[in-house]
Amino acid sequence: MVTRPKPGPDGGWMVEIGKGPAAFGRGGFADAAAAAAWAEMAAQCVKPSTIRLGPRRLLGTMAEALRRWAIDQGTLPEAEGGTHLAPVTRLAELMADPACALPLAALQPEDLALLRARRRAALGSEAAMLLEQAALAAAIDALRDLYLPDLPNPFLRTAPDGLTLMEEADCARLLLLLQQHETGLARAVALLLTTGAAPARLFSATLPECLSKAGDGLCLGGLLRPWPAGLARPQEPLGAPLLGALDAAALAQELENLSHRLGLASLTTETLWLTGLTVALRDGCHLDEAMALAGLHQACLSDGPW
């Protein structure tokens, strides 16, 4: 059921679709015609976003995907570095955001950009916001694999804020190109894409303190992550920076050059990091562990959901 567009509290127009817990809508339209056009589009997205479980029908949304993913994650005991705070509780505020109620097929890059702006302001942390986004992207992939295989992940499209999730094929192209490239850049890109570690943590790491004793892994945030396949192992002397002379500004410039060379939109440090965090979570990394990789600590929990 689609309600007729009506004036919203912010001076724009709004529309609502459905009733009860499955209802969703959007406000902020410039006029009634824009609201009606969006409502027509969103209504058509309900069917391809519907999950069929026997006689039951559930609307596939980011909230539903995240709820299922968080329950599957469970929690870690304190003895293993956990918080005893179940991910489903920690992510409750994110699941309550209006964008998380939209059918997955109706989600637009603009919705994700606005969601990120709201969450960045609420959390007061870029790292916490990106980790939430990675959890959303991983949760959507898990839901798609089980119930909606024909539905693309909306994170794969570039949003107005310039953030996107990289396709596996594009990651492979980028890593292959960098195998013969300058050591610091190759390491930065490979480690961001495969470990989920915060850029600041990689820039500040030195050798060999961050290497495992066997030399085949990387110790970050108290966690051991595999050394990326195909990336040459470090040979630098004791105390040398993990990324050599590369700094944040140089990495940003190199990524811009690579973006033009490969024809990849929005190849930024944040895009690489979001992709790396998503891959880590998709591959079984627990949210508590991802927090450590992202430079977020349990002490942050007393100040909010993180």
C-alpha cells in the first residue's frame, strides 16, 4: 500500500509504503511529483527484495541482513579479547536508521552516503562508521548468498561521498599491477585490501615488530593476519617502517594515478580500507577482532555503541 505524498516535517515532501513492521518510506523530496516517482520505483523493488521461507515472506532490508549476520556472529568471551556485548546489541542503532528499512533493491548510492553522514555524526569516528559499513556490506552478501542471489550488493556502486566497495576482479587487477611496483605502495594497497587494518596502524608499524616469528603473518592490534599471497616478504633492517617512506598524502596521490590508469572510480584509501574490512568480516573475522584491526578499543564502548 502506497500513501499519497504529503508535506514532511522538514518542509519537503514524504511518502510511506506499507503498514506495520514492514512499512518503509522516505522524506526530503522537493515536490509531490518527486515523492510519487520514488514511491513507484520503491514499490516495484519489494518483490525482488522479498525472502521466501516456506509460507513466510520477509522483506530483505539492510536491517534484516544485519540482524541475521550479527546473530550468527555471536560474541567472544572476555578471556579471548571479547566484550560480552553481542553484535546484535552493538549494531542496534545502525539497524534503526531509516535507510536500513528500505528494500535492498530500492537502495540507491545516495541513501548510503546519507546513512554514512548520519552515522559519522552519531559515532564521532570515521573508523567506527567504516566498520559499521563493512558489517552492512558483509551482511548483505551473506543474505544474498542464501536467499537473493540475483540481487547486486548496493555497496558496489560509487556513492556521492566517493565511497564504494571494490569488486574482487578489480582488487585482483590492482594487486597484479602492483606486484612489480614500489615496495611501500604495493604493501599499503595489499595490506589494506587483505587485513582490514587501519591505515594509521600500517603507517606507524615498523619491522620486524609487526611480523610473526615465522615471517608469514602480520601482527596488528594483537591479532595475527596472513601475509598477502604474491606480496614479497620484507627484507628491510630492524626498525624500518613497514610501508617505507610512503605517507598518507603520497598514498592518496598514487591511488589517484592508479584510478586513472585502471579506469576505477573512486580508488581512495577509504575505499581500500572499507573493502579490506568487509573481506575480513566475510571471511569469518569477528566484529570484536575487526574493532582491534580498525584501531577501536573496548574503552570506546562506554562512550556509545562502539
